[in-house]
Amino acid sequence: LAPWIPVVGLEIHAQISSNSKLFSGSQVQFAAPPNSLVSFFDASLPGTLPVLNRRCVEAAVMTGLALNCSINKKSLFDRKHYFYADLPAGYQITQQRVPIAVNGSLSYSLCIDNKMSQMVTKTVRIKQIQLEQDSGKSLHDDTRSQTLVDLNRAGVGLMEVVMEPDMCCGEEAAAAVRELQLILQTLGSSQAVMAEGQLRVDANVSVHHPGEPYGVRTEVKNINSIRFLAKAVDYEIQRQIEELENGGTILNETRAFDSKLGCTVPMRDKEGKQDYRFMPEPNLPPLILYDAKSLPANMNHQQVINIDWIHERLPDLPSVKREKLVEQYGILPEHSFTLLNEDGLAEFFESVVKQTQMKPKKVIGWILNDLLSYLKQHSLTVKESPVSSSLLADLLNLLEKKEISSTAAKRVLVELWKGEGKTPLEIVKEQKLELLQDQKELEQICQAVIDGQENEVIMMVLG
Amino acid sequence: AALKDRLRSQVSAALKEGRVTPTELCQRCLALIKSTKFLNAYITVAEETALKQAEESEERYKRGQPLGILDGIPIAVKDNFNTAGIETTCASNMLKGYISPYNATVVQKLLDQGAVLLGKTNLDEFAMGSGSTDGVFGPVRNPWSYSKQYKEKSVPKSHSEDEESNWVITGGSSGGSAAAVSSFTCFAALGSDTGGSTRNPAAHCGVVGLKPTYGLISRHGLIPLVNSMDVPGILTRCVDDAAVLLGSLAGHDPKDSTTIQDDFKPFELPNLTDVSKLSIGIPKEYHVPGLSSEILAIWSKAAELFKNAGAKVVEVSLPHTRYSIVCYHVLCTAEVASNMARFDGLEYGHRSDMKDSTESMYAATRREGFNDVVRGRILSGNYFLLKQNYENYFVKAQKVRRLIANDFVKVFRSGVDILLTPTTLSDAAPYMEFIQEDNRTRSAQDDILTQAANMAGLPAINVPTALSERGLPVGLQFIGRSFQEKQLLTVAKWFEKQVQFPVIQLEEVKRHDSGVFQHQKSASFS
């Protein structure tokens, strides 16, 4: 049987972290009372006009720069038309012709064969980033045959990040999205929490034989977590392979991921034959951005966006942070990944290192093996840890000074998890876990043991 | 002060000097509106709020602290501008009963300067039309239909035909506003202009109609027809008053991203006496086939007038003029299809009782809410925006638009200051005759002389020039350079002074004007 090459591309919508919406002054807030954050423009009242939010543009420029994109100094806005209850104007304002950023790349890392020890770096090309409006939310109440519409989210700024089909499986897709999430959170351009709908991922999947053209692709939606993303992609790849090997065909359709059943199902053909009748948005002039070279001499700094100015102020991206951790603390690259992967863990680690004489190379073991596994077991975040960095540092100091054995240290840790407020020293004393350092004392104990077991000793000496 | 007075030169002074109070002025306008109800110029008369505004204005005058020249001046606003608390219908079933929560920027500016908002004027539904005949509240009647000048000239076709069926249209789509100004029920009115909708009715109703440069006056709150061509229009009794209104409305609005950032300085119009440095262009393409010989003659006479006064009058060419109507149809309908998509019955406006599904509710709502004209344009527009048609229609039309705009650039660059053209093909048609052809046909015919200025975003003004053989107003159009309203209005004012267009003689107005302020009568006629 000829091998199959799966091809995976992603369309990711990241909600911009800003105080107000993309084209109006109403507030952006999660879980507010329905229809309490709706301006006249959001409700599409006749005669209202869009006014571009500067902060949203800056967020998109930052993200574009972090993803190695070319920032288009002139980009345009368009209307994308369709009728739906959560789209009050009957069109979405987006960037179809010329988006704000193009041709970037994202590097991400994977473990080979599930071993943390072997990591490989991959790259996915970023086709473009475009600014667009989010829609409202509609809830279908079938019992009362009605649809409830909440426009709080209508008009919130989105960055759509399009990743080229350079990925080959669920694991790669998940790793790429995870890295993007970390970048967005580091930049602050999006909080990118999937559970709160701030990061939405649609996957485009197809399979083909080597040397043949790409197969028909399906779009998979309704993916609510990174874990489900990997599952959905892998399922769809498998489904397509089986279908084709059984002589069937793949339809160019949209499918939804059913997380309960772990499979994809066809969605009602909402998008299939839609013609969006794209038209330039006449109420917004072209978006012009400047850099140090093109900035006009007497322009008011407040009136323009300077790409170079933003570039200079970008924070360290995750990849840079990891490198620094490896260099500074001598930990392994895969360790740095785990540190950055957990919110707050890197800070915790650095805090412990500061407060202990134990070498970072040894500290990392305690962080990744003990602390992290406990947190995972109990579904706690680093912030919620009952063991603070100081407490852990105290414990590691006792170990480092050889006042306790490492076995004893693990027992103390178990006590500390209980969060009863005792210090490591107190627990050691309570449980009499002190290491005996005195040679003479040790000899006496050994002698006592031997004395008490005369017969066994004779047996041992005789062989 | 009489209702026929001019704003700046007469009424404003009268208010300041206490010869008339804002309340009196308001009351008289309201009374005249009532007695001219048959014109159907107003959809909503905001009697209570107007009187309140007038009272507040009066207080300010008493304290000697009027807000400005517009304080206490009764004005009317076309019913496609949002007015908070006062119904805004666009003469459509879709928005019948719709009370907007906000004021359009231009409305707010007028109110902030103390103007008294009398009411909302009638129009073609959603400003689509050139007759003000296709709104759900019925057609607007041209006040000149009832003028002494028209009645004297009209020959009844048969003795069974009475005055009623002989009335002529106002032109459109801002017919209500034009009629309101023309019949003296207000001193100025706001209209809108997308293809000629302010200049056309101004010409038919014998008033000044100004279309400002695109981007000069905010469109925030103006319910759009074609976002890339719409402008708020100004209708007044004389050019001076148009300058006053312009000064109070122009300027950057952060709520409208298509307004220019530059500071706008309101100006007073100089009294031009020497036109020898002026170069007037006469575009030959505006001598269109359907142009009445009467208007051709008036146009020629006007050109002569400038020549004899020492101005340079040259024939120029705007070669792409003949494509403007077709180009307009594509771009206008495309934008209409897009702008009307929001009317789905969900958030505001009419909602059908159809409950089978959301889609069926949309369809029924839109069928019930829109008239044929609107629905026709939506269907056409959607057709042009289809993926397979977009390049051939929309993009092509954009390119042609650029050519039309460039025609003007070239002509102005060659040394011409102002263009002089007719505004309409003929004087106002009788309603019964006008409705023999459909809206699309009429619009295509009537927009030909005014549309190109919207394509190019240029300022243009109709100045009432003379009466036709039938005793009806004929106006001429001046088109100026972008943002050169001062020059445009200065020339228009000079021309206005030369032609001395007669005041309409309306029975109703005479009745209202007589009595209380007898001694002012002589001052009221210019």
C-alpha cells in the first residue's frame, strides 16, 4: 500500500487584548451580562460609522513582527457579506485584499517518540495576519423555538493568523498552536485562552500520495482545546485515509469535531456555496503605517504608528527566553520548554534558584519531577501551589547541607503539600528525619544492631 | 421680520434686535407648516420640542447671550438624518416608528448653536429617486404648483381638470427639504446629495442647493445610500445663508473617518464686483440630448453674462461624462446592497410576523419593509458583487470613476476656476407625467447633469436663475475645485445678485405674513 502524506494547515482567530472593540468604543470583557457591552455601531444602528482602534493595530503589528512577517505599510479593509443572527450589519469588516502582515514563520519544537530528551525544531510558514471583527453569539433554544442573540462579542477585534499547510499531524499542529499561544501571551496582544474563546483554531486537513497533487481538503471546526486539536486532526487524517483506501472520495466540506465521540462529523453546509460578495469598506481609508525612514518630519507621534518603534519595544519571545534559561542556568533545552509551558513555572524556578545554594541543574529536577507532577495530579496552577518558592528553597537548602537525605526530603515535601503552614525544618524535627553526621554515633548504632543480631552476623561472616 | 426673510442678512438681525422673538418665529413657521400640509413636505413635525428650543433660545437673547447666528432659527432636516427622540423613517416602512437614540453630527451641531428643529422632511424612500415621489408617506408637491407665477401661466387642458392634478414635483430625493425652504416654513434645511439629491430639488423649487466637497461635512448619523458619494446637503434661500450653514457644519469629525483632518475656517462671502480674473468653463458634454431648449437658452445667457462682465468663458471637455450614469448604477447599487443588509428585523425597525425560521423572517421583513426601488437596487447590487462579476462590474466601474474624476482634475489644472452647467434637463414635470416612467428611468435621466460631481467628490451648487415659460424655477449649477467652497460660493453669490430670481408668491404665506409685523413688510422683499 502506497504511503499517505497528511497535510495540515491552520486558521487561528486570536481575540485582541484591548479595552475597547476594533471599530467602536464599547468595552471588551468576558462573561458580562448579555447585551451590556454594545455600542450603537455594534448594534448596526443605521448611520453609525467604524472608527479604527489604535491599540488593535499595534497588537497586530507586534504579532506580525514576532512572527517574522512583513508588515504592509498600506493595508485595506473590506466587507464580507452573509446573513446571520450574530452579525448585525449583515457583513463583517475584515481584510481580504491586503492584510496588515504577510509571509512570516513560526518555529516550534516537538519531542521525538515521546522522549523528553530528544527535541526537534520545526517551522511553519505564516501566510498572513489580518484584522477583523468578531461576531456576536447566538444560542439556539430549541424547546421554545427561538434564538437568543448576545452582541457583547460583536465587533471585538480579532487577529486571524493563517498557517500554511506545512504540518503533518495532530502533534505538530498542537505544538505550533501552543507556541503561538505563548508568543501572544508574552506580547500581551492576546490572552489567547482557548477556554474563554480568545483563541479559536480551525484545521484544514487533506492527504495525498507522494508525488501526487494535494488531496481535497476538509475544514475542521469546533475544537476547544489544544489536546482536542491534536485528536481532531489525527482522527480526520485517519478518516480520510480509510475513506480513500475503501475507494471513496473526500468532500470539500466543513466538519465539526465531536469531543465526546472523538470524531469529526459533517456540519450543516453553511459555508459551502457562499459567495461573500467582498467589497471595499468605504468608510475606512487605507491603513497607513510608518517606519523610521518613512515617518514624515512634523507628524504628531500620537497620530501615527511607527513599526520600528514597536519593534524596539518587543519583549523577549519564548524562544529567546528559553535560550537564556539554558545559558544562565545550565539546564537542558527540553527543561526550558517545560518551564515556559506552565504559566508561572519559570518564575518559580528562578525564584527558588535565587534562594538556595543548590545548583540550578539539581533544582530543576525538583521543579519538573516533584513540584510539577504534584500540581498536575491535583490540577493546580503554579499560582495555586501550596508550596511556595521560599518553602521549597528552604527544603533544598537542608538537602544541600546534607542535613537530610533525598529520601527524607521527598517525605518532607509530601508533608508540605498539605499546606499546614509548617516549615521544612519543623517537619524534619517532627519526623526525626535528620541525617546523622557524627561518625562515632553511627558506629555505635551499627554496633548496637550487630550486637543484637549475633547469630545472623556469624552466619554472614561464615558465608 | 417676515417668514420670507433671508437668514443672515435679515432674520438674524431681527432676532438680535428683538424685533421678533424665537418663539414667535417658531410659532409662525409651525402654523405655516399646518396650512401648507397639502405640500406633504414634512413627515414629522416636532412641535413640542421645537417650541421648547425656541423658548430656550429666547432666554439667551434676553440675556444678550445668543449662541450665534443660528440661535433661534427654525430649520428642517431630511428624514434620513438621525434625530434623537424624533422619529427617523427614511420614508420607508422598514423604519416607520424608529426612534434613534442619537443625533447625527450635523444635527447636533445645529442644535448646539441654538437652531430650532421644526421637523423631518419627506424624501424618496432611502433617498433613492429624483422626484420625492417614492416614499411611503406619499409624494411631495412643489410649492411653485400653487404660486401665482405658475397659475398665471398654466392653461388647464380641460375644464374638468382642476388645480389638484396639475401640481408639479419637487424633484428629489430631498424634495421635502427643498419644498420646506421654498414655502418659507423654515429658513434653511438639511438634505443629502449622492447623485444630485440636493441640487435637483433645489433647482425645481427655486432655492439654493449646496453639495459640499466629500469629506468636508460629517456623515455620522446620515443613513447612507452610497458611502463613498453621500454628503449632507444644504438648502437655503440665498447663497449667503448657505455659507452660514456651511460654516456651522464643516470640519473634522472623529466619528467619521472619511472627514479630512484639516482645520476648517468659516468664512463670510466677499461681495465680488470684479470677475475679470475669473475663468468659467462650459463643459460641452453637458449639452445633453434631453436638455430643454429653454434651459439651453438660460445657460447660454448666463455664459454671456459672465463674458460681458469681463470673465474668461471657455468651452471645456469632460469626455467621460456619458459613462457616469452607468458607472453610478453599478457602484450605487453595490453599496446599497451592502448598506441595506443590516435591515433584517432583528435589532430595530420593522420585523415581520413570519416565524417559521430566521431566514424566512429576514425575507418577509425585507419584502414588507422595502419598496420596489430599494429591492431592485439590492438585487442589482448583489449581482454586481458576485465573485464572477466583481471584476467586470465593480472594479471596472471604479476605474471609470477614476477617469471621470480625472476629467475634472485636468480641466481645473488648465486654468479654469469654476464650471457652469445646467442643473436639470427641464423645469419641474407635472406629477402625473413624471410617474409615467419608473424610478430607475427617471433617475438615469435626471441625474446626468449632477452625478459626476459626486463621482469626483467636488463641491457644486444650484443657484435659482430664472422662471421658465410655465412660470417654474430653473436653476444653474456651478462646480468648483475640491475644498474651494469659498471661491465657489463667492462666484455663485455674484451670479445670484445679477439674475435677481423672483420671490415665490404664495397665497398661504401672504396670509401668514400680514398682520402683526406690517411695518416690516417692505424690508422682507429683497
